[in-house]
Amino acid sequence: MRVYFDNNATTPLDRDVLEEMLPFFCEKFANPMSIHNFGNEAEEALSLARERVAEALECEPDDTIFTSGGSEANNMVLKGISPIPDGKGHIITSVIEHPAILEPCRYLQKHGIDITYIKVDKYGLVDPDDVRRAIRKDTCLITIMHGNNEVGTIEPIEEVARIANEKEIPFHTDAVQSVGKIPLSVAEMGIDLLSLSAHKFNGPKGVGALIARKEVRRKLTPLLHGGEQESGKRASTHNVPGIVGLGKAIEMAVKNREGNTEKVKRLRDMLHRGIIESIPDVELVGHQEKRLPTTLNIAFHYIEGESVQLMLNNKGVAVSTGSACASGKLEPSHVLIEMGYPHEVAQGAVRFSLGRGNTEEEVRYVLEILPEIIEKLRRMSPLTPQDYFK
């Protein structure tokens, strides 16, 4: 059996989304910036996608700047708001952000921007009061992710946004993992800037968006120059098929969110119960309740998560040991280390991320093969206590 439990890394393209995209490859292929009828046809498709995003996230259609994905959107915010080349300014973020936030922050630090990295508790939660205390006169941006990609913890971004709004500081959230999975309203939550990526909610790869409210959008310096696309904020010929797919995918994700969430959460909890009932010395990583419905991160003591991943892969099951963008690294997840886990426990963490296409049969299959895999690895591990199997 083939089982895909790595939906936080990417999701399969929905066939209805593909069908809507197909005409824009060969038939409606024109450049939407062209003023002839062919171009107008493509421009209408972009407008529909903006309307779909606006309805899904409760923002204005003109707030959407289409990008190549979440990483570009995050870079646009950090480098577009920061006062480079002056080299003066201050940004607040958290220690458990995705590398698409942390790496640009390190880049900005090299160019004179001060960065405050807010610590998290054992569940991966940011304390909004810590954010408030970190604010300075020169703070130009606060960026805190919505749902963590590794452990699924949902951050209190409404409270953080309220603090930012009170101080008239732009607030950004990396919502790549949460869009289409949990309720999200740009207007109600006080979000100024939001990053998303279509392939996380059954849309195509290589396309995403930055939602930027008008007041903040004016302040953004473009990351890419060379054209007037996206109101001059993002040069490059539009990826029309991808944008069409993003619009359709986000519409479907939000429309079907409640039913999909209920199903995925039920499967996730079924998997969790089965693991703790059949395998000793395991623990949930992340918050029990304040967690994305898709995500189950389990630390298996005395073994390495990568070994679990490889042995499950040999049985046809795809899981992860952390962010797909950081795969290949030997050190443990920075997220778990910042949550206070010892290295040897963090090394044993495995992320199971489920999607709407998964089934009870797949969960039962994983629960059938996993205990034997864990026992086999523990018998080989030098970390296992000598009398463990007596």
C-alpha cells in the first residue's frame, strides 16, 4: 500500500483545479498585460482569481499580489518593508518561523537591521506580552507565523496583530500552512500582510500570493524590478495557469473546509491514539488543542526520526522529520530545540501530516507496521536502556 502522510510538505493537485487551469496553457495563452482581446481574456481570469482570494480571506481584491510562492511573499515583506540601504530599523519575529522568514532575517541583520527573536513555550506558543515588550521606536515590522509547519501549533496572531495595530506597526503572518485549513480573516484579525502558497491547499506548485492591505502596500519596495505587473509591486510575466489554479483551489478549500477539517482531524486523532496505545515512550510534540487539524508530530524516544522515516518509506509510507525545505540536514529541528526538547528527543521526532485524500484504511495500515519498526530500531539503538526489553 502507498500512503502519503506528508501533506504539510505539499498536497496533490485537485483534478477540478487542473481542469480549470488547462485552457490557459494552449488556448487562452495570452499575456494579461496586452491590451488586445486575447490579453483581456487572460486579465479577466486574473481578476476572477483575485476575487476568489478576497472572498476566501475577507480582504479586498486589490490586496492580492501574486507571487511564485510563500517564500517569495515572505521575502517581499521583509526586504520590502525594511529601510535598506539605510541599515536602520528593527523587526520582531519568533524563533520557530519557517526558514523563508529566518533566512531573510539573517540577511537583513548583515545589512544593519536589528532582529528580535521571540522565544516560545514548550508547546511552541508565542506570548503576545513578549512581543509587546520587544517593541521599540524604530520597529518597522512584526512577523509571526499562523500555524507552524512542523508541530502544527497555532499562534495567537489576533492578539499580536492587535498590539501591532495599537502601535501602528505593520503586522505580517506566514499563513502558508493554515490557509484553507482553519478560519482566517484578514479584516477581522487585523492582519496587514499575509503570505500563502497554492500547493499547500491542493493547488499548483510555483504560485502563491502576498496579501497586502492598501495602507501597507504603498510602503512596499518591490523585490523584483522590470515591469508594471501587480501594480508595480512584482515584475514578471504572470503565471496565468498557476494563478487560475490558485483561485480555484482556495475557493474549494474554504468552501469545503469544515467537512475536510472534521475528516482530517478524526484521522489524525485516530492515528495518535493508535500510536500511544501500541508504542511505549512516545510523546506529542506541540499543543494538544491549539494545533492544525492536519498535523501530528510524535517524538519516539531512543531512536532517530530519520530511521523511522526511511523504514516507513520502505513500506510505502511517506512521512517527514520536519520542514521539507530543511530536509537533508543532520541536526535536529530548530523548532523542537527552541521548544526546549533535548537533542536526543528532538532527533526522534516524526511528522505525520494528513490531507483530505487520506483514509481510515491508510491509518490502520500505518498502525499495523509502525510498532514493529519502532521496536526494531530501539533494539539497534545505543540510546535504548540496556534492560529495556527484559
